[in-house]
Amino acid sequence: MKLASRRRFLQAAAALPALGCGVRKSGKPTDIRVEEVRFAYEDYLYRTPIKFGGTELDRVTLLNVDCVVRTAAGKTAKGFGSMPLGNIWAYPSKTMGYDGTLGAMKALAEKVAGITGGYKELGHPVDINHALEPEYLKAAAEVSRERALAEPIPKLATLVVASPFDAAIHDAFGKLHGVSAYHTYGPEFMSHDIAYYLGRPEFKGEYLGQYVTREPKPWMPLYHLVGAVDPITEADIRKRVGDGLPETLPEWINYSGLTHIKIKLNGEDLKWDVGRVLAVDRVSAETQKKRGVEQWYYSLDFNEKCPNVSYLLEMLKQVRAKTPAGFERIQYIEQPTKRDLKADRENVMHEAAKLRPVVIDESLTDLDSLLLAREMGYTGAALKACKGQAQALLMAAAAQKYKMFLCVQDLTCPGASLIHSAGIAAHVPTVAAIEANSRQYCPAANAEWEPRFPGVFDVRNGRVNTSLLNGKGLSAV
């Protein structure tokens, strides 16, 4: 349900002094500079609540960004980016509350718009993001000081705020050159190799285009979310929503033809977590048998709530003992323990990763965090569009280089943000499936997009139609 129409766009380029006004002495004729940046918000209520890290959420604020870019020769193009601010996930706080963290991220968005609009160097979109990320982090520190925030804006929240600005620039760059953004990550468009951005000699002479495909996979399996407060069976429903969409797991399996199910777990109640997996497995098995389906998969997501790795190992042990077939269906495990890996070094994942890939999600904010995770036994990484197109592709390259398992998570992305997220999944060769939770929780925000991308927002055969994600730019507008 929409709460408010889109606010008028705010011109923000003049909010801060111009940055980088000098003239580049080298580069590509395809390079761009940012001419104009505008942003606005959209607010929606969820049709049913979703639980993140122990907190129930019933609403979302989208940050929408429009930009104009220009080449040195004067050619211009417009781009668009959108992302849920996701403050409960990106900026968890027990003291500031939902409105407090959301307000801080909105204040940061205004500064990010000014910084981005004020940057006048020519470059590839990845160059622009590489140059501006340190400025975004400084702006987050400024907001934290100016608002006397009880808890400073974390880096993850800063990346989320910056991500639609980054997406809009990548989108505009592809449209300006008349191609998909995924055609622009080779040396014909980029002046720098991956080693320049990551500071690692093993990437010397390699470009992002070597780690993404120019064309999307034609289709990908859909990972459906069973949230911690979602009904599994009819007996779990207190009151039906009654909007015509499925409400129980069997209804969703039959409606969407599901073969991949993500199970949200609490991480604070071992009996409940084991019982939740057993219940999902039992109901799934009954439903899939009726459909004649013999193979399907689960992922387990604790949202960092496990107190320690011993909890995870005991939970997996009990699941394996009580449903061996269900255990074999577990494809990977997401971020079981605290996101601050440096402060949680004792919780290494070597033993758990022998059983199933264990991926970092909230922890992944840069290459250093990826390397630390590997050292601690993590064997995979979750890419997210909400951390930025540039970062997602750089982390995808690094994870592939280091032979890590990769998945893409979508932060319940609706509309253009889902197209962005699905595009990453469809162009990173080792990603096997797509998340698309907004079809469950926020379909109202998808309504205008469904006719333009059939089979992406309304899935009926268990697979997302990713063949459509080959338009100019990031394919969104």
C-alpha cells in the first residue's frame, strides 16, 4: 500500500562545494562526468510483516535517484537507480529506533547527493564510485556528529544510501553508449584493471568483464523466503490477508512452482530453529510429492543471531539426525554469527563450512572483510545491489578468484531495485539462483513494473525470466 506519492525532486548538486574540478590528463573518450543529481522517496506498507534480526518490519522507504551524465564531447544521457533504505538491516540499533536510523540515512542521502553532483572528474562509473566512497564515509561521520547520534552511521548503511546513486550512474553510462552496462566492464571502456581498485597484484591486467557475462542467463531459479513470522500451514494463520495471493507455504509452492526455499531462523532458540527447519521440510516434501518434484533446495539465514558457531553446529547436527534428506537439501548458510568479524574472531567457520558453504552477508563491506572472512573459514559471500553496483562486481570478481561460493540477496527489493539485483545475479556466472522477496511482502511497489518484465515479478514456474535483463544501462527505465 502506498503511503505517499513521490516527493518533488531535490536539486542537491549545490549542497556541498564542487569536488575534483581539475581536468583529467588521461582516460577514455567514453568517460563521463556527473552533470546533475536528483533524489526522492517512496513509502510503502508491506502486505505482511517480515522479521529482520529479531525485529518485525511492516514498511519500506525507497530512495530513488535520477542523474544526468556527460562526456567530454558533450553527449548526455539520463540514468535511474532505486533501493530500499533497509535501515533495520543496515543500521540496527536498540537505542535509536526505526525513525531515528531512517532519519539519519535520509540526512546522509542529501549529503551523498551533493557530493555526487559536485564531483566533476571524468571517468568510468567504477572510477567515480572508487573516488567518492571515502567522501561518502566522511559524510556519514559528519551526519553522526551533527545529529549527535547515539550510534554512528555504520559503513553498511552508508553503502546502502550510496547504492542508488551508483546505480543511476552505471545506468546512464550504458544508455549513453547504447549498450547494457554489462558490456562496459572491459578495457575498451575502463582505464583501470581490477588491481587498481582492490590493491591486489593477483588482479593485475584483469578487468571486471572477465568475471561477468555480457548477456544474462536466460532464466534462474527463484529463492522464496519463509520468514520467521510467516505461516507455514493453514493452522498458523490467525487472520487471512485475503488479497488473492498465497499465504501458506504449500500455496506458494503451487502458485510459484518453487524449488528453492530460504528459511529465516532466530538463532536464539535452538529448539525453535530445529523445529522450523523440520516443519518447512515436512510441508515442502508433502507438497512437492503431490507435484511430482523430487529435487529442491533450502538456504538457512540466521541474520547473525547465532550466539556462537557451536550453536550452528549443534543445530545442523540435530537437523541431520531428524531429517537426513532435509539436511541434504541445504544449499548454503548465511551469516550465522555477528557481523563484526574483527570483534568476533573466535567464531571461525571451518567446521561448519565442511558441512555446507557458509557465506558472509552483513559483514561484507569491502575486500578486507572478504579476506578476513576467508581466514575465519567462511567459504562464500552474498552479493547485494544495495551495497552498490561497483562494489558488487568487484566482490564478485574477488570471490570468483578465490574460489568462493556466491549468492545474491535482494533486501526485499521492489521495482527497479529488483531489476538491478536480478541483473547482478544473472550476469555473475557462478550465482545459481535469485531472491525476489518483494512479490511476497510488497507487491504494490511492483505493480507498474510487472507488465514490462513478465516473469520477473510474478513467477509461476519456479524460475525468473532473466532473459529480459539485457536492455540498455541497467535495464530499469
